[in-house]
Amino acid sequence: MGSPPLNRHARRTPRIAIETVKNQYVGDVNDFLKYGLIRTLTTEGSRPSFVAWLLTPDDLSRDGRKLSYLEAPKKWRHRDPTLFDELQRLVAEGTRSVSAVADAGLLPGALFHQEFVPLQVESRRQLFDDLLRSARGQELVFFDPDNGFEVQSCPAGRKGSDKYLLWRELSDTYRVGHSVLVYQHFGREHRESFTDRIARRIAEATGAGAVFAFATSQVVFFLVAQHSETAYYEERANIVARQWQDLMTPRRLVIA
């Protein structure tokens, strides 16, 4: 497999982790929160990022239809007017795809990866190796799986495993020097306990001393920063708390 296609939009790109996603999700409320968080964490592109969309096929479910926020601009738009207007335009024009997001320049300076995730273990490993080569020099890597981190009941290679980020993929990304941001659905347990449990597992996989969690009403984003970047992301988390008040709650989890 050759190097994945890249879509370049600016002078530099922030390091961002990888995402498994469907085109049918584009423009929904989780997209607004997701891209808003990345824009805030990277100071709207002033720090280099890599967004790797690990695509899975669209399905016939109603997922991705959470668009009512676009009809309530007084509540939502002021959080990030540029982002809100662009997502509203994509939805109105019927151009809901990750390619359209990349072309719209919503994440200034970012590099993008757009390939479907293979189920076969070796093919996936090769895809990921190519992905890391493409992400060299980027500070933040954004992983956006359909579901979140790998679970014991669905190991690599099993049907449905393309919807998860593998733990070894997280550790490999962190080990080569990237800070990593990951999209995660809440599990069926007390949310604070779930967040603490996943944060401990992230620390075990990476050796990080602190993990940041950004909780919304439906999902949580985990950020594991390189040690040299922790103070910067601490400051950005405070800005997230002010800019996205009531919609996204940051928490720094110190790991013993």
C-alpha cells in the first residue's frame, strides 16, 4: 500500500490523532464540537496537526442526523462562528463528506488522511505505518473512531473492529513524539468512573503522567500530551472551558 493521499491547506499543520468516521456523520453536532475543540487546541492552526480519517462505510442507520443545532444559531453559533457557518453551508448544499470538510479549510494548516479501515490485521498495520510516516513533523494527531478505543470483545481482525482505535496504535503514535486526541463514546457505566478507567488505560499504554478529558453530553475526547506540551494544553483546556462552557467540560486527570 502506498502513502495515503494528503490534502494540504495551509502553511503548517498541527499534530492530530486519527479518526474512524462515516461521511453520513459530517456536519452533525458532534462534528461541531469535535472540530471546535481541535481549532481551540491548535490555536486555529498555529500549531501543526494531522487529521487521519479512518473511514468506515455509511449505513442505513439514523446516525449523523443530529442537525437541529444548526437551527438554533443563538445558542450555538457564538462558540465558533466560522465553523458554525461552514458546517451549516455543507449541510444545506448536501455536500456532507470528509473531503468537503478538508476542502472548506475548517482546520487551517491541517493534513488529512482519507482511507477506509481494512479488517485484515496486516493490511491495517500497513495502513497505520503509512499514516505515521505521513504525520511526521506534526504536533497533534487526532483519532476519530466510530466508537472509540478497542474493547476486549472486538479485537483486531474481528468484524466491527474497524470502528475502534487499537491500543497499540495509540502507543505507537505517542511513542514517536505526537500528542494524541481521541474521540470516544461513553460506555454503559457511570461517566466519571468510565472516564477515569479509560484515562488510566491510556496512561498505561503511553507512559504519560497526565491525561485530559473533554466531556460533552454524548461523547468524551481524550488528550494525551507529550510531556513538553503539557503546560500548553493545560492553558488551552482553560480556554476550552470558557469558550465551550456548558457544552464541553475539560478535566485534567493526574495519573499516579
